[in-house]
Amino acid sequence: MEDITIEELKQKIDNKEDFLLIDVREDWEFNDFNINGKLIPLGTLQGAIDDLDDWMEKEVVVHCKSGGRSAAAKEFMVRQGFKNVRNLLGGMLAWQAKYG
């Protein structure tokens, strides 16, 4: 599945589309600024993956600060059998630069 831009994600959120948004940053980064994703730091994703079984066939968007950790999270989730995982290009740095 192709990755997603901040504009596409903002539209999905504004339209209240059904997808799972996962923030793979650390707690302190999430507490500093977040867009209401489900916090699962990258280091804990492997242990939390079974809790996400309901999303195996549905759209999942992963994001981090700049796109590196979320790219790793996407790769891991695809290897686990998730069919529709998209990485937020530019991460929260790009989001905050455009939307504040």
C-alpha cells in the first residue's frame, strides 16, 4: 500500500473515515504534541501486535516524528500479515509545519 501525505491524512480525519492511526513515537513526544493516534512506541509494537488483529484487513496509518520509525513499523506490520498499512510521509514535523 502506498504511503500517505499529511494532506490526505488530514482529509481522512476531517471526514471521520474508519482507519486506525498509530503513533510509534515515545511517550514524551506524544505528550508534547499528538493528533489523537493510538500510542504504541516502536519498541513495544511487537508485543502489542496481537491486540491489533481486528485491523489486519483494514486501513492502518502509522506515524512518528519524521517518517523513519513509522517506516520500520509499517515494514514490521506488513510482515505480520497486515494488508493496508500506510506510513505518514514527513511525520509530525511536516504536520506541524503545515497545520501547527
